Amino acid sequence: MKKFKLYSYTILLLISMLLVCPWIFAQIWKSSRPQKPPKQNVSTAEPTTTTPNDVQDTTMNSPDAQPQTEIPTEPPLQFQNVSTSYFDDALFIGDSRTVGISEYGTLKNASYFCNTGMSVYNLGKKSEQVKDVGNITLEALLTQKQYAKIYIMLGINELGYEFNQTVTKYHEWVNYLREKQPDAIIIIQGNLHVTLSRSQTDSYITNPNINQLNSAISSFADGEHIFYIDPNELFDDETGSLNPLFSNDTVHLTGSHYPEWCGWLCTKAIVTPEMAAASPTEPPTAPSWEIITSDEYLQSDPNNNSV
Amino acid sequence: MIFSSLEFIFIFMPIFLIVYSGVGSRAKNLILFAGSLVFYSCGVIETPIYILLMFVTIMMNFLTGQLIGNTKRAKKFWLMIGIIFNFFWLALFKYTNFFIENANSLFGSGISLRNLILPIGISFYTFQNVSYLADVYRGTVKAESSFVNYGAYITMFPQLIAGPIVTYKTVAEQLRKRKHTIKSFDEGLRYFTIGLGSKVILANQIGNLWTDIANIGYDSISTKLAWMGIFAYSFQIYFDFCGYSLMAIGLGKLLGFDLPQNFDHPYMSLTMTEFWRRWHITLGSWFKENVYFPLGGSRCSKGRTVFNLAVVWIFTGFWHGASWNFIIWGCGLFVIITIEKFFTGKLFNKIKPLGHLYMILLIPLSWLVFAITDFSQLGIYFGKLFPIFSDGGGSVPFPTDYLKYWNIYWKFFIGGLICSTPLPSLIYKKFKKSILTTAVLLAIFWFSVYCMYIGLNDPFLYFRF
């Protein structure tokens, strides 16, 4: 007892410390409650259905902001399923997402002019390594070679820039491609969304911004030479964001999902009457791709089952 | 707030140093305690109750230390109280979800996981508190009589977040009396810069390759890239951690402390046993003094020694993270070290090239088990490393991927390799006083600052897709 008196204050202070611990514990425990799943309407992403993703939509449902888009008088071209040889004479232009298609996709026969960080602001400034051609600028490439199909997917690196300026610049590039390759069809791919978590935490790279840009660039489509397709229908989750199961870095697909994208591109092919005329049944100089039915396509691509 | 951040280097540090050097030596510990609490608060700003918890932890250990030091009969009782108290909080924050997950999968219960945010540095300061109590119990040191001194010791910001695990006995004297000289201040700044460069210029950069590989997905990489990846991760974890320890030692010198060395060129080791004597030295010492020796160490039967080693290494694994892969990792280390102790160790020490070859393969493989927490992903990665054991590793969509990434990262591999040897420190020691060395250090500092700046403030340069 004598000793207790000697240390009584220390012991009592210690006990008081111990007493406050349950309270601290309770507070921590309470605040550690599992988080509720994000609400469905958290994302302010516009419904993807408003984004034109087939030829008819592109021509008939142009955004209100672009009423001047002409409605073609000719019956619109329909998307068709083709085999991968369709891409023998295709050129893909784009940023890191297109780099992903070139590296991990199944369309090794296509040509690619792409690089990480590519944007409408630096597209003409740098030369890139192009298969069978070498290091070349876009202008030189388009002068040197003629392509039948040009796929373009740019926009995510531009999200920090002024919106109208980006759209104008993008339009200039599309016109430039038309001018340099008048016989090619141009297929604009909408920018792939980012995951919901990224969209909610980033200042620029958000799905509403991507949707706004996609909506604007989709209006360049004329249903005749320029078309718009939106790969987000393939990879979105229920919130209209990139499904986190398909991405480890919130922005890019993991390598194993690019074949799905390529398979999907095979179902979104535009076959102009000129191309159809040069069908595989023609003499050997003709392109070797053939139009296949969707059933055939599904059978030929096992990855498509997960689409 | 981490050391390799602009706000630490340009806001916190200058203000703190001005105040710290402006006060008399009696008030220095108080300023250190207060400044460290401010530093800690920045890290737990969203959970302010952690500041209270930190305060209570310090007070609790301080009082328990007093009771252990000043009583005769109840020493053990108070030691147990202290140990239970410290490990309770560590277990709560670090291991609750691990136990819930395992209980759920074992009993099919549906207990939901808690959203517990780990208080910064809890793994480190828990070990410091426990070793202090144990040392007082063993009579190695006297109980600290000043609450401010003890608070300054535990919260001391240079070592609060990521070690070294500074034991009380190594700084007990310095807490009362320490020298502040221009020479040690200058030396501290040099250490800090070398650490900053290791972290920002080497670790962060080569770590990007590991991130790139995760983003591609392990199932899509080639075998060569898989090997490049684990070497990159090995360099990243070393220069990251070693860099942080060097920054801590440097900051300690600025404040007049001599903090213990934490790394001694571990990648030059010939065996795993040697590696763990040279890697995170203060953690190894902690386990040796507080677990291995009290259990009997190796001064007992072979069977008992093996058991003691098993306990130490399983707990070492578990300390690194609350996941089965860390336990497996610890078990792997135990098996390797036990085999070395009784069989292969002598051979590797005798034939040095063989030892180096053995470690060059073993180190990255052991880090792989450490790095990938998901077992199915770990299996995929192993399949890529050793396609012979899997069905050829599956088809590789981009077979020349390793060339692409080698072209980007080769300079960091070469830099990492050179800096893993004692060569740079030998050169540094020889030309320490040369003006050229000072210029190189200045260049390292400002280049690191530049890297931090573009990484943080300019999304147009950093976020490139």
C-alpha cells in the first residue's frame, strides 16, 4: 500500500489512459464502417445511348448543338462483320490506347501511327515508327502510302485544354485526312472512358469531359466518308465508366482485353460499294478480306463471348 | 507528408529548422516533440483522433516504463500490460480485416470488412515502444523520466514514418545531450540529398516499369519482360527504402542525432542470412533482441533453434503486411535461412561467384512473393517467369515487349546495378571534400526537386496516355 501511494498518481494516470482507450476504439470502430457502394447516379456521365455509335445514329441523332450536320440522302451504310484481313490496308492513328491495340490486339496486319501522349496538338510535329515504312511524319506517311481505312482515336490527352479549341483542331485533322487520302474512309473512335474512381477524383480526366468531347467529335461523321464508333459500349460498367475489371491503372485496358476490342472492330466495319466491288472473289490483286456473318464472327473469336 | 515532397522540403523543414535552431538546448526536445506532432498531424489530417491516440500511446508507454523501472515485484505485470496495449492497436489497424476475411472464408460468416486506415508509422513506433519497455524491464536502460523526451523520441519525425527502428537505448544519451555542429549539419544535408536522389531519381523511375507491367496485366507479358519486371521491383524496393532511411539519418544529423544505419549494400550478399543482416538492419536487430534471443536463439538444441527461426521469420513476414503472401514469404525465408544455416551457407560463402549467382536469382524471386498479394496473379507471374512449368506461358501477344521497355528503362537498370555495389560510396568517401562532389550533390538535389515538381504540379507532362 505504501508503494502504491508512492506511484499512485502514475498508476491512476495510466488507468485513465486505459479508460480513454475504449472510447478511442469506439470512435475508430464507428468511423471504420464499410463504405456504402457508390450510388448509380454518382457519375454525371451522359447516357451512352445519346452518343451515336452506329451509322444511322450518327446521321440521324446528331447532338442538338450541331444542327448543321447534313442528313445524307443516300441510304446510309451499315456496319458489317469482316475478317481481320479487312485491316490490311487500314491505318490507326492514336494515343496510348491505340498503342495498346497495336501491341496487344489481334490486328497485327494493320498500320499504326501512334504514341503515348499523342494529341491533336502534337500530331503533325513528331515522327513515329510505322511498320514496313520506318520513322516518318504523318504528312510524309499520308503522301507516301494510300490507305483504304483510317481509324483515329485522340482526345484524352487534350482534356486539360480549352474544349472548343480542341474540337476545332480535331476537325481540322479529320479534314486534313480527307484531303490527303480522299479514297479512304475515316472512322473516328470515341475516347474510351476511365473508371468511376478516376473520374471522380481527377480534375480533367473525367467521364463527363470525355462524353462531351466524344459527342462533339461524333458530329464530324457524315455517314459517307466519315464514321463514328464508340468502344465504350464494349467496356463500360453500369455507371457508364470503364469497368474496373478491365483496367489496372483506371485509364487503359489490361493487355488481355485488346483482342476483344479488335474483335469488336471487326463487327464495326464499313464496306463501301467500291470495296465490295473489289471482293475476294475478284482476281488476286483484290483485297483478301471477306464479309462474314455475325454468327461466323462469334464462332471465330472466343473472346467475343465476354463482350 | 513524405520527405520526398515539395511541401516537406520547402515548407515544413525550413520553418522547423529555424524554430529548432532558435531555441536553447533545453527547449529543443519540446520543439522536436511539437514539430513532430505537427508533421504527424499532416499525415492523419482526415482522422484527427489518431493524434489523440498517438498522445495516449506515448503517455501510456512513458508511464508503463516508469512503473517497470521503479517497481520490483510487478515489473513483469506492467511489461505485459504495455505489450498488450501496444500490440492491441497494431493488431486492430493492421490485422482486423485479415482476420475477418479468414474467419469469413473459414466459417462462412458474413462479417463485413472495416474501413480502417492505418495510422502512419504504427508498425514502427509500436516496435519502438515495445523495445523500450523490454529494455527497461531487462535493465538495459533506465526509464525515461521526462515525458517530453520520451514524446520527442517516439514522434521524432525523421524516423516516424518508415524507420529506421531506432531503439531508445541508442538515442537515450543523445536525447539529453547532443552536439549541433555545422559539420554534422552539412553531413546531414548530404545524406538527405543522397537519400532523396535514391528515392526520386532511381526508385520512382524504375518502379514505373513494375507499374507498367501491372497495367498491362501479367497474363500478357513475355518471359523476358517478366524477369525485367522482378529485377525492376527489386531495385525499386531497395532504393525506395534505403533512400528513405538515408533521408531519415540525414534529418537526424540536422537535429544533432546519430540514427543507426539501416542498409549495408544488401544486394552484395552471398546468402539470404547475410542479406537479412544487411537489409533493414534495425528490424533484424529488433527481432533478434526481442524475439530470437528471449526464445533461446541458437544456444539450444537444433530442433529448438529451428523453431526459434520459424517464429522469427513468420512474424517478420506478418509484420510486413496482413496477407497470406507475406506469411508465405516469411516461411520461405525461414526455409532458405535454415537450409543455409545447416547445409549450404558455408559453400556459398566459400565460392563467392556461386553465392552471388544464387542471390541474384533468389532476391528477385523472394521479392515477387512479397510484391504480389493475390495468389492467382502470383501463379500467373511464376508461369511467365518459368514457362516450362506452365503450358508454355500461354501465347504472348507482344513478343518484343521487353525491347520496348528496355529502351525506356535501361539507364535505370544500369544506375541501379552500379548503386547496389559499394562503388559509389567508396568514391564518395574518397572525394567527399571535393567541390565536384558538392556540385554533383547539388545537381542530384535540384534534379530530384524537378522530378517531384513535374510529377505533382504539371498534369500535362505527367499524365500522358
